[in-house]
Amino acid sequence: MPGWDGYDVPSHLQRAFDVPVLVDNDVNVMALGEQSKGWPEVRNLMFVKISTGIGAGIISAGSLQRGEDGSAGDIGHIAITRGAGIMCRCGNSGCLEAVAGIPAVMANLRATGIELSSVDQLIALAKTGDLSAMRAIRQAGRDVGEVPNMCVSIFNPSVIVVGGALSELSDQLIAGIREVVYSRFMPLATQNLTIAASRAGTNAGAIGAGIMAIEYALAPEQINKAQMSGASVS
């Protein structure tokens, strides 16, 4: 987030609240919540959030992967085929987000004469069965599918979960994603791959935040600190 990267958010909040403060990317927290609520037995999962931006939370071998600088899963700024020449808000061109993010989908529909000013209007239009809206959502799924398509080769997840602001239209999105992923891989890579809508829904982030807090509080170093200070952990 331009302007926020490098800012010490925990210290800022701790000026007002004398408690531990945990900060993470929203899609990472959603991935934790989704795994806990919907897929507790799955150790290799990718949570894809499609909203204004597009990002992914990656759980590999049972652990959330943040990367060296916390930018693992920033798939929205990977260049895709259909994005050639299209400028993205990040300053580069060809990014997935510039083609398949909600603002891009709405702009494409407006170019055909369909006036939309909010994602709620887009969802409502698609739910009426409007062919232009449904095709646009399906194409966004195909575009998004190019990136998980690569990730299947890299870390071989058993589940790809789709969530975010367009989750109410997940059938069309997932159909587009499946079309790309399943058509481009050998059966060995996809025979045990599930591509599905979020089971935790809008609660994924809250559940994941709770898991972060629990894991922090029950970490060995925190328990040791509590014991040394005479505090109880319950």
C-alpha cells in the first residue's frame, strides 16, 4: 500500500493501547481463517481474493508463507497475456489486476454502454442473468486462472479457494479459473486439485485474525514470558 509500506503500525497503535499488536496482509489472514474453517485437513492451500486488488494467501506444508519481505502472494501485479499494454495503478503495464480487478471489469462493461458505479450494482446485474455481465465475470476468472495456473507448477496445492468482493458470483469466476487451470496441466498436477468458493465467506478475515492472536499468545516464548512475570495463560 503506497504510503504505508515501512510505517511502524504496531508502535503507532501501542501509543494508545498497551498490548501486543499483530499486523499482516488481509489475504494472508483470510487464508488462515479459510483453512481453519473450511479445510482443516489441507496442508497446501492457496486463497485467492478478487476485489479492487487481487492477492493470494499461500499455505504450504501447513504454514503460511509470507516470503522474505512479506510480499509473497502479490499475484495482482504479475503480467498476463491479455494485459499487454494496459496500464496498472502500480505504474507497470500488463498486470492481472489491471485486467481482472473489479474496477477493470466495471470499466469494460461501461465501455459497452452498461452504467455501473459500484460492485453491488455489478453483482446485482450478473444475478439477473445479464449476458454481458456474466461474460465479463467469466473472463475475469480466465484471466485470474493464468496465475494460479503457474502456482500449481510451483508448489502443487491441493486446494485453490476463491473469495473476495465477487464471492457472490463465484460460480462464474471459478468456471473461468477451472477452464484455464485444468486445460493446461497434465493429470498428475491436477488429479487431486480442488478449485472452490470460500467456505468461511466474509468471516475468513476475522477467523484468521483470531488464529493469529491465539498462535502468538501460545507461542513458547510468550508462555515463557508470562511464567517469568507471574502472569497466567488461559
